[in-house]
Amino acid sequence: MHTPEFFLKLSVETLFYIFYYMEGTRAQYLAAVTLKKQSWRFHTKYMMWFQRHEEPKQINEEFEQVLFLDFRISVSDRLFF
């Protein structure tokens, strides 16, 4: 069950559940690795997962202007941010 191949078959919502509710386990690690493979990135300042929804409209060394999807533990749906 705790193989990378198994985690590739799970839904995004299941991966987020594992990440947030199975802290400190190999399952949490594999969920994070799988989310990253699906272009999700964890922001340590905001403690949230983000995924680009489109290509950046503007990008430089200080910021990028782009529409992101985010996943919040208190919200069960993906939201536009």
C-alpha cells in the first residue's frame, strides 16, 4: 500500500487528506511527492498547497502574476486564488 505506484492512483483530494492527517508518516511523504509530481507546490509561509492554473502573465525575480489554484485544509474544494 505504501508504494509510489499506489499513490499515483489516488485522487488529489485523497492525497491532501493523507498529507494533512497522517503527519510524520511515510504515507504523508509519498502523498507530498505525488502532489509535487502533479505540479502542486507547498508554500511554507502560508502552509498551503498551490498549483498554477495558467501560464504567468508577468514574471520577474520578485514576483509572478498568475492565477493559482489552492487547497486549504478547511475547504474541501479547490479554489481560485
